[in-house]
Amino acid sequence: MYGFIDKTGKMVIPCQWRSVGNFSEGLALARGVNGKWGFIDKTGKVVISYQWEDAWSFNEGMAAVQDSNDKWGFVNKTGRVVVTCQWKFTELFCKGLAVVEDANGKHGYIDKTGKVVIPCQWKRAWPFREEVAWVQNFKEKWGLIDMTGKLITPCRWKSISPFRDGQAGVMDTKGKTYIVDKTGKIIE
């Protein structure tokens, strides 16, 4: 069983859960004795009941949750379902958008109301970082999109890395590596 200690090692929330996650935005994932996931506050009080097959931590006021039909959606901090569980998979919200996977295995992006704002058309997609996101086409090449879904660069990279300080590493199909900026321009 799991609980929580403070920085000094003192037990502050007694061990009572099958598993727990880190606190994020004041709430932590907790797996109850029924095997389902819910969320607790920093006193150990259950604020979102143990009802989810799986869940992710809160980010931007929303947490991804999986229902008993293996579909994903989002709840707010009161536990109200804000985005219906209808997705095959989802990522956390970043910059107000979340990656979702539809029933056909295609990835796109939704806003916090659940509206698809960038159509599900990609084999894979990464969350937005620094107002850009990597997307992979069905030829397994990566390119960059902006927050409207417009391609900034064509899908041409074999592999990519996340953006940090406006730069990301990429590799072409011949194995040569480069550093690119947020416009896709090779800078190194």
C-alpha cells in the first residue's frame, strides 16, 4: 500500500492505496482497493471517486481518464466529464490542445471543449511545445505544424527530438543529424 511523506520523511498521508501518482495542480492519482483510479487532495481526501480504469495527472486543469469501454476523455478538478470518453488514446493538454487518437488509429488535436480543431490525419502526433508540434505521416516521416494545424515544414525527417529553447534535433533518412529551429530551418 502507498501513502505520502513530507520532505523530512514524516508520514503525512497514511498508506491506503494500491498505487499513487505525484501531486499535480493540487491533486494526485490514487488507485483504490477496487483497482480503479480516482484523485485525492493533499489531505488524502478523495475528491474524484475511484471509477476510472486508467488516468493521467492533471495538466492545464484537466486530466485524461479511461472508462470501462477502454475509451479516453477528460475530467475537470471537480470530476465532471468535460470531454466525453470516445477516444482510443489521448495525451495531456499542452497549450490548450490535446493529442487524440480516433477509432481508425489517426491522430489529431482537440480543444478543452472536446472539439476537434486539427483533424485526425496523422500516424502519430506530439503535444505542442513552444507553439509547434511534431507530426508523423503514414510514410513514417516527421514534420512540424503550427497551432492551427498548418504544416510549417514538410514531413521529411526519419526521427526527431522535443523542442527546447527553440531548437530540436532531427535525423534525415541517410542518418545525418541536424539542429532545426521552430520554422524547421537547419541551424546547425
